[in-house]
Amino acid sequence: MPLIGVTSQTGRTGRVNVTPLWGVREPYRAALEAQGASVVVLPPQPGPRLEAVLARLDGLLLPGGADLDPRHFGEDPHPRLGPVDPARDELEIFAARWAAEHDLPTLGVCRGAQVGAVALGGRLYQDLESAGFTRIGHDQTAPAPALWHTVELEEDRWLAPLFGRRFRTNSYHHQAIRDPGPFRVLARAADGVVEAADLPDHPFFLLIQWHPELLPDHWGLFGLLTEAAAGRRASAAD
């Protein structure tokens, strides 16, 4: 059974002794386990310790969450930038770079897609509306499992067998990939916003801008990660 590491996000616990709490949202765990994976949560930790953990994994999931600090792609904060989390930024950028360098199967979801691009030299739109993307409201108001807008494929790899060339997704973001860096764009929304990309010459490094963990019909994306991770595990055992 492949072991998938999921980078964590912070919250707060306790009323008197308030301390940080690092965890993972339940839909990610459910989606991965439904596809046959075992899950381990990755909190922030020094680089050498994190590297030791990553080396024991079969795959990596970079989940959604808060905005990425624009200093990581050389920009000052936009007035509409939301809360940022430096510890999480460092954790995920390190993990994404390690995964790229060591062929670790990786799936980035929403924020995780943006982290993956930035970690390898890409850039983001800090706020889509301010950048002129007003045709589609990418930060939907309808709760899950409502679908919001259409996605169209530019490349067949990975997504076409699951969804066909044109399909609908949910959408909960105001930042998005502006420059994908070394990633190859696979799909866009009707207004041109990047919705999916992958890393050429990597066994499996897929970026997805929507939230498939909230859509059981889209859990096949987690199946792709699990399948790639299982292949890595089998190769290591030979």
C-alpha cells in the first residue's frame, strides 16, 4: 500500500494555553484512502529532517489553503493578498523542490498547484479580479459539491481519460498561476486561467487548480497519484 505524505496547515487549539495545531482537512484523507493509499501528515520541520521523511514516501500531496507569500516569486504584497503562513510556505516549497529533483510522484491542489509552480521558478497572479480576470468568478460562493465553471484541455495527458476534453469544476481561489515555469499547461478556464499543468520528464507531478477532494467524481485524480506512488514503491522493492 503506497504511503502518501500530505503537507499540513495550521490552526489553533485550546482556550487558555493556545498553541498551534498542524493538520490536514478530512476530505484529502478520505480521497486518498478511497484510492488505496496510506496517509502521513507532514508538519513543518528543519530541512534535513523533512528530507529524511520525504525519502521514505511513495508520493506527496500539496493541498489547498491560504495565499502564498509573493516574496517567493519576487513581488511585494498586493492590497488584496490574504493571510500568509511563512512556516507552511517553507515546508511546501522545500517539499515540492525535493519531489521534483527526486522523481517523487506529486499532486498539487489549488494552493498546492501554485506552490508547485512557484517552487520551480513560476509566478502567480496575486488577485485575479485586479489582474482583469472578471469574466469568471473563480472564488465561488456556492458550497460544495456545486460546480462553477468549465475547464477545457489543451493536452490529453492524465485528464482526458477521467473527464474528456471539456468538463466542469468547482473553484475556490483568487490567486492563480501566471507563469508556470517549467510546467506544461494541460487545461485552462474559458478566460485563460491555468487549471492544470504537469512537469515534463517527471514520472508524475500534476498541478490542479480546483478542489477535487470535494468532488467524489473527481477522486480519480488521487487515484493517479496513488498509482504512480505504487509504481515507485514496486520499483524500489525490486
